[in-house]
Amino acid sequence: MKESYKNIPFLGQYDDRLPQEGATTGQMFHRSQWWKPWKPLIYWKKRTFDINESDTDINIDYELRPDGTRSMNIPVRYISRLSDPNQINSDIFGSIISFYEMSINYKNKSKHLPMMLTVIDKLNNNRKINSRDRQSTVLKGLVNRQMYDRSKNFDTGEDNLMSYTDKWIRRSLKLIPGLRALTTTGLLALGWIPAIVAWADPAIQILIDAVSGKYINLENYAIGTAKMLKGMPLAFAGTGKSKNYNRMTAGMQYFGLAKHASYNFRHMDRSQIRRTF
């Protein structure tokens, strides 16, 4: 945490504070009294529909300059104290990892942002001469997404700020992508045909490569398949754990087929079954 604070100079000296990240709804269910089941539901409603510390896409974190352009900032999360200390996230490892990644992003982005803003300013001057030149618009969109974390790209332009000031529009901008992601996840999870095709297509392609001898031969294919089947029990047994000591999982991580390394140490407050799902 001390190193994270050094990456963000304006925060000053570290004050022994944990990252101020809100708890999940599941954590709030565990903390609430059984005779007050409505409290976690109210908390879920606030985290789902209201703007919180993680919503950098639709947070209002800028001011207007005298010329009407926005003075935006690189997002710094988990700094402001939560209104209720009992609602802090109990996933300490995951919160610290998120805070450290945020500080590293801030440090690196701060180095390159001035140069990119200078290029945008030069392109804007060229655009006054050639009105068809859209390079500044493209670069400004890149800066909004990569530097300011406006990843959903809900930016409607500096002449229309309604999407950032109207409360219900901002809530809709948060809710609609969540519903879309939930629908997509449901279709992928319940659709057995895409799952079979996703498994069969690379399996058939590897078998064709083995028969043709283009990259591997049938002996390599048989040895690899046998080792894979041998390592599958250990791979399944290690699902949901922070560490795995089998070759299959290590190979997947080495070739970038597994999740991000820092993800293995998130949600350490959950059981193995809950971390699996």
C-alpha cells in the first residue's frame, strides 16, 4: 500500500487505510442479522443501480474549462472513505491487488497523457483548416477509453453533457450493459451446441495436424492426449484454489490460456466451491 501511495503523489503519506472498496452483496448477506433480510437487498439495489466508486465510465470527475472543453482526470478509485465502514469489502487480498493495479496505471498513464493531449491540440488546430480531418476525434476517443477508463464509450461529445448530469440516464448507462452481459452469459452457459462446437473444432483441427504431420505426428498426439487425460483429475481438484501444482494448469498459465495471475488471489474470503463458480 505504501508503494501504491507513492505512485499517486497527491495522496500524500499512507495513513494505514485499507482500500475503500464496497462489499459484495453476498458479503452483506453474511454480515446482516437473519431477522433483517431486507438490508442486503437494499445494499444490492444501491450497488446495482446507483453510481459507486467503480463506475469510472459514468462518474462525473471533470470540470469545464473557460473554452468549454472538459478537464478530465485519470481515475483514482478506493480513496474516499465509505459512508458506512461496515460495508467495506472483506476480500483484503483482492482489494489491495485492485488498488495496486490502479496506482500503477495512474503512474504510467500520467507519463504519456501530456504528450497525447498535445497531439490532440495540434490536430484540432489542423482541423480548423481542414474540416474533414477526423484524426483528433479518433485520438480523443482513444484517450477517453485508455486514459480515462471510459471503456464503454458513452461519451456523447463536449456539446452534449446530459448523459453525465441526468441521474436516470446515468443509471441506465450502468444498468443496460449489465443486463446485456448477463444475457450473453446465460446464452453461453445454457447453449450446449456452441459449447460442443467450441470443444470439437480445435480437437478436430489438432487431429488433422497430427495426421498430416504438418506440426506434430500421431505419436506426439497420442502422448499429449494421454498426459492431458492423466492431468485432468488434478486440474479439476485445483479449480477454485489460489495455487495449482499440476502441469496442465501451469502450461495453460504459461501460454496465456488461464485468467490473469492476480485473479488467482482474489476472493480469498470465499470457499473453494464459491470461487469455482
